[in-house]
Amino acid sequence: MTLLVAGWVALDEIETPFAKVEQSLGGSATCAALAAAQFTDVRLLAAIGEDFPERERSKLEGRGIDLAGLRTVPGGTTSRWGARYHYDMNTRDTLYTHLGVNDGWQPVLPEGWEDSSAAFMAADDPATQRALMGALTAPRATMVDTIKLYIEAEEAGVREAMREASFASVNETEARQLTGVASIAKAARSLVEGGARAALVKLGEYGAVYASEDDYFVAPGYPLEEVVDPTGAGDSFAGAFLGYLDTVPEVTAAEIRRGIIYGSTVASFAVEGFGPNRLLELKRDEVEARYREFRTLTHIEEER
């Protein structure tokens, strides 16, 4: 089983009330791939520029991630993103977004990658997401994510990509933007009524909401006492969720719920360091220990 992760590998400048980093490894595909690699083999499809530091690329090597799809664009510059977080760490100001090589780059699957058993399409042009999903022969599960930029520019395309994927992933702001509904519970259902097969609404430290035609599930966030940097938590959630589903014999409602808890578990590690730094050192036994603790924290005995 192999999970395809397509999206951005970038260099980030992140400032919180407590610290700041520059030229830090980042990007949606980076976080999703590292999270998914805790569970399954990963194929990373992304573009970088000639300015991408070799030391950052080397961090991705030897982690169960196939880098044959990490293409260096001649003469191109790596995507960059800068943000400043407020004291509550739930709100931020985007300082700049430099698209770099991702402005116009059209990803193509390396030969043999069309047999990927699952795929995560991180935020990107919806036409690109649809083309990549269409190039896969028989994926068991696919997920598309998006951001405000693409919703405003290509809302119809975003909705079409969501209809074609097994799961649509958005944060609470994006869910409200797409549905015009303030209630997250209602917004999740509205996304499904609008054509998404299943919707996952990410709520940051408060967990996630899942809705499909025949199921509804709410998972809390893992209670952390300290958050270093929430950047990439949502992509880490998605990567771990699909990475887990890629390992099960059948994608059932019960396994989807377990996948959501695994997603929240890995995302809770991601926010313990800047960018993907905590994911780079994360071990599977740490994931399993926190997953068991997570289940204990939310378990209720049946009444007798």
C-alpha cells in the first residue's frame, strides 16, 4: 500500500509571541507526508526551486518517503510563506506568500505511481487536484484540501474536486466560506448535501467534525498544555488520517473514526515544534502511546 501526497514543499518564516524561525522547512505536502509515513509508504509529488537548501531536502530522506516526485525546477525559486501568530495561537496574520515554482507548475505522476492506493491532494488549483486523482488507476481513498485563495478564485472547481474525492478537508473558516453557514455542525452536513461524499472540518485545538450521508462523528483535540507552532497541523492530521486508512483491509465507518483519532494524535505532536520539526523526530511507539491515552480520555463506560 502506498499513499500519494501532492502539494507544496516550501520554506517558512514563522513568528509566535515566544520565538521566531526563518528559512524553515515547511509546506502542506511536507507535513502531510511526514505524518503519513508513520503508517504507510509515501510518494511525495512537489516542486522546489534551485535555491532549496540541500540540508532541508536531506531531512526528508530515509523516512519511508519516495522523493522521485520531488522535482527541482531549473531557474525556479522555492515557494515561501510567512506568518505571525497571535498570543492565543489560534489566529495569525499572513505576512506574505511567494508562490515561486508553484505558480504555473503542472505536476505529472512519475512512471508507476498511478497504482498509488490512496492520495492526499493538499491545497492546490482544483483542476490540478482532479487531474492527479484521475490519473490514478484504482485508489481506495482520496482526499482534497483547499484554502481561501482557491475558494475565492475557483469555487466551482473546488466543489467539483470535492465531489470526486472520497473526503473533502477544510478548516472551520473555509467551511463557513463555502456554505455560508455559521454553525460548524450544519456546515459539515451542508458540504455533504452540496455533493461532497464526506467532509472533515478541522477545528484546530478543538478537534474535528466528520460528516457523510450515513455518519456523523465529532472528535476532540488532544489536550496539550503548550503549543509551539500550529503551522501544518491540519495537513499533519490529513496525512495521518489517510496514512492509517491505507493500512486497513477495508475502509469502514469504524476505521474512519479510528483514522480521525490517529489524525488528531499525530497533529498534536506536530504543534510541539516549529514547522515539521517534531514530526521529523517522531517515533511510531510515541504515536501509539498517545493514541491509547487519547482513547482513554474520551472513553465512557456503558450504563448498567
